[in-house]
Amino acid sequence: MTKDKLAILVIFALAATVGLLLGRNKGGTGGGEGANAPVAASQAAVRPGYAGQFRGISLQLQNGSPSHPFEQYIDEIADTGANAICLIVPAYQENASSTSIFIEARKAPSDERVAKLIDYAHKRGLRVLFMPIVLLENAKEDEWRGKIGAKDWTSTQTDDWWERYADLVLHYAQICQQTKAEVFMVGSELISLETSEDRWRDLIAQVRQAYKGMLSYSANWDHYKPVKFWDALDIIGMTTYYDLTGGKPVTLETLMDSWKPIKKEILDWQSKIGKPLIFTEVGWPNQVTCAQYPWDYYRSMDKPDTKAQALCYEAFFKTWIGEKAAGGFLVWEWRNYPQQKIGPEDTSYVPCGKPCLKVIEKYFAMSDPWQTASRPAAESRPGSGGPPLAATGDRLVPAENAGPAKPAPIHDPQPGAAETKGGSSASSGSNGGPEEPRPDMSGSDQE
């Protein structure tokens, strides 16, 4: 990196930090009356000592307008009975072989707005999980973020990508520390890069210095075992895009039978790792093919099937809601823009106005296996006046002091990039988990 470029990055970092501090002192702009609430007030509204399952819904923050109604969507999520929310902020790179990562100002909230949204979610009684993700602006054929990392990268190019990615992650980790977000995801489905164990461990160690809450990583459902750095994290994260029917008719019996061996395999492996598990993307598109191809929301876009979608949720929650090894569930995903189509004819993952929402609400309201008489009453959570929590076995305990936080660097903003969506041809808004259909691997990355 040239001296001139380094100087520019330093200027951006200083400007962002000053702006964030000033905005938090003054209240700044942003929708909703809770947007201007101070941190102390918002944290006081959260139930102190609550260390149960995270039962939440994901909200993608893919708009940079200060008037975009994210607070309304947070309100709607809170009204479902959720106790958590996963806020997802996108960064972009040109394609899978690019080494430049940037935030586009039109397609992501400002740092000040991100901080206010975390505060607002806390005021609504929601614990906050935060996930920065990398999407592809102009993906080549079959590319998605799981394929980032060209085999022909030179060592310099590899170093440059990891430097940029660390800039991104540490920048948001610092904001999450200031706002006391409960969980920070250091990455999501970066499959081709998961073999770089030493780099992940180094990045996690850096994040520990900047952020004192719990750390996780969101692995693809078919690639969680190869990840070798789970011991450096507090929580295992994985998606749920399994083929549950193999082409058979969608019935509750078929779905439940499919989950039995999957659950056994996951729990057998999880018991060896010794960490709680959060399902980071629990979702099925409202399509006739949702149970067999849950990752592919393009497959049957003209064939909605609300019954099949609801049955998929019913079977999942029947399988997992009472499992103590499961630390939480994040439904994929809530609506995130005003003109977004919702309801029975909408074939996206969004549960708004569909029968599956009643299923989700029913299970969110059920008793929590983590809340038993054997749980120590003194457990606390970041922002409630007690120490941050770390995950040990099947429960949460105060984390060790990881040392003083250090300022996080910031990456180059490039607001002039083309208006595309994670390398896919999907329209603006949210069609769900996968970035695009991936016939060879069936992953999940649209966002």
C-alpha cells in the first residue's frame, strides 16, 4: 500500500470516528423516535441477566438514506416476539478474484446510523447480533462470496485482500463495542478462504482487542466441519439450507424424518467442539421447491407455496426449539424496503403476511430450555451493567478481559460503484439467503 493511500485511509478513519462520536452526542438524524436515544437509556430497557436462546430475525441494512425506515422494520421484528435481531451490513468487491473491498454509501447506512439502529434495537428489547458480509458487484458465472480467493493470487494480492477484510471487520467491531452489541460475526460463508486458519486466528485475536462481546462465524450448512478455528470463537454459526425431501411430496412427516439424521450428525460433531450453536440463516422461500432447494430462490419464482414454506418452519422448530445445545435461531429474513412485495404471492424468504409467520411466532413464544432453575442468576450481558458473555458448553458465562480496544482502520469508500446486488441479477431489496443459484454447491449468499 502506498504512503499516499495510507494517508487517505488514516484521514477517513479519523473523520469517521469523529463523526460517530459527534453524532452519538448530538443524536443526529435518523428515522424513529428511538433513533436518538442515548446508549444508557437503550440498554436499560433490555432485560438484564437474560442468557437464553437467541430467537431472532435478520434484517439487511442495504440502503444509505438516513430516512430509510429501518426503525419501522425493527419495530415489526420486535412485535413478532423475537428477543434478538441480526443486523447485516454489506461491503462489496468487484468479483471473486478482486482484492479491493469497499462500502458503497448508497447501499449501506453510515456509521452513525448503524450505531443508532443498534441502540434502537436494544431499546425495543432485542439483543443484537451484527454481521458484516462481502457481496460481489459484478460476479462472473457461478461466482459468489464462497468462492472469493483466486487460486492464481500472488502472495501480495492475498495479503492485500486480508488487509482490506480486516479493515472492514475491525471497523464494525469497534462500532459494536461502542454500542454494546451482544454478538459479532467475523465472517459469513467465505468457504474458499476458510482453509487460511492462521489468518482467521490472527483476525479473531485483533477483533478480541477491539470488541468484548461474543464472537461467531456463519458457516455454510455443508461446510461447517472443515472450519478449524471454532475453538477461537464463542459460538458456532451455521446456515440450514438442507435438501429435506429429495423430490418427495412435502409433508411434516417427511421433513421431520429428514431432520433426525441431520440433527444427530450436527450434535455429535458439536459435542466435540464444545460450543453452543446458532443457526444463522433459518429460511425457506415461498416456493413449491423450497423444501428440496431452499438455497435457490430463483427456481420457482412463479409458483408460491405457503403451505410448504410453513411446514418447513414447523419441522425445523419442532426439531430444534427444545435442544439445549442450540443457542439460537435467526430467521432469514425480514422485509427491508417500503415497496417490497409481501404476502402469499411473494415468493421470497420474507415471512411477512404469510402463514409461516404464525409458526415462527408460536415457537418464539415457547419455553426456553436455557432458562432453567440450574442457571446461575448472576449471568449478565453486554450493556446491562455486567461483564460481557462468552459461550462455554451449553451456557453463557462472563468473558475474560481481552485487553484495551484499539482504533479500527477503515477501508476505502467507493460510492460510485454500479447498482447491483451481490453479483446476482436480483432486483433491489431482499430475495433471501443465497446470492444466486449455485448448482455445484447450493450455498447461501444473496443478501
